[in-house]
Amino acid sequence: MDKNRNKLADILKQVQENNLPVDEAVELLSFENLDFVKVDHSRNLRNGFPEVVFSLGKTPDQVATIMQAINKHSEIVLATRATLEHYNAVKKLIPDANYFEQARCITVGQPSTALKGYRVAVVAAGTADIPVAEEAVVTLQAMGITVERVYDVGVAGIHRLFSHVDLLREVQATIVIAGMEGALPSVVGGLVSSPIIAVPTSVGYGAHFNGLAPLLTMLNSCASGVTVVNIDNGFGAAFAAGSICRTINNFRRTPND
């Protein structure tokens, strides 16, 4: 039982024994009100994963304070778009925090083992797309999912992709990340039957429009079943893939009628 479930059980027991008013229990289950943020401690119970800290625009102290608050109730904490300054502030409060520089992510704690054995492939068209790919990787790993990296297999040298097709047909979902014209998700989508989550990146020349060109290409994919997230949103793609794995897992655990 993780910290969130322990907390929930303790609160419900106090309510049952009339040691805690219902209104106070609702407040405790909803959020923790800090000076500058309301920390959502029940998100794991609702969505299957604790609140994630988006660090961009937040000061190092704010990120550290939020992560410390979440860490009191959750086994794993993730912050995205974090700088080294954010990490140094977090490490002062939580010494075992980890920083993934290329992914720009901070993690604290250990992931749940509920999704152990599930696999997601993260496919990156070019080396310049790897930072977005690594954000997806760290997010998936924080969710307890095994990641298969397939990097530098863009359409300019599409033959590099073909040796990985068997792997892509074995995983539960595939995240395909590409800048430039963004054609790679359509190629992968024509080769595999599992869900494809496409991520356009802001890597490209002028008419690329900082990711708008590949975004439109992916939205207009002729391959069936390609789903598209926002530009550079490796986290969003990974969370969607993790949700797919969690749904499969929940279905497998439900007895047949």
C-alpha cells in the first residue's frame, strides 16, 4: 500500500470512529493549501499518478516546496521542465532527488510496481529530438513502465527503422517523436497495430514554424489510429501511453463475467 492509500485509509478510519469531521476529511482529501499553490494529494487516487510539477515559470524554492509536499504522501514525485537551479533547491530539502539533465526532469522516490512488465517504445526521428524523447522516457519510468528507446530512425534514412519493427510490434504502445516535416509517425503507424502517440518537436528550419509544420502533418496522418499531442510534449505522450498500459492492466485484473 503506497503513501496515498495509507493516508486515505487513515482518514476514513478517523471519520468512521468520529474522530474527524466529514468537512475536514474532505479538505484533507482535496488539497494542501500552501501560500502560492494548492497541492492536489488525491490526484493519484483519481488519475493513477500523483500530481506532476511543471517547473517552467516557477522559482526553485517553489518547485522544491511543492515536491516536498507531494513526497509526504506519494511514493514517486516527478517535476518536468526543470533546470539545474530547480534541482539544487529540491536536493536541499530531499537529498535523494535525481536530476535528468537532457530530459530536464527531477524525480524523487521509487515508482509503483503495478505496471511492471509493460513496455512502451519511444522512437525519435533525429538526435535533436532526443531531449523531448528523454522527457517521455523519464515520465514512463516514473510510472513503472519499461522503455525501449529507438533513436535516430527518421525518414531521411528510413532503412534504419526496419530492424526495429519486430520490437515495435511487441510493445503496448509507441511514442513517435519528430521535428522537420514530422512524417515518421505515419510510417510507424503503417507498420504496427498498437496505439501510436505522435509528438511534434520545435526542431526544424524556417517554414517549420517552431513545430507547427510537423504538428499539422501528424494531425493529417493517413495512418489510422495516430494520436497527436502538443509540440515538444514528451510528458503528455508518456502519460497517455501510461494510461493505456494502466487500462490494459485493470482490464486483465477484472474477472470475466
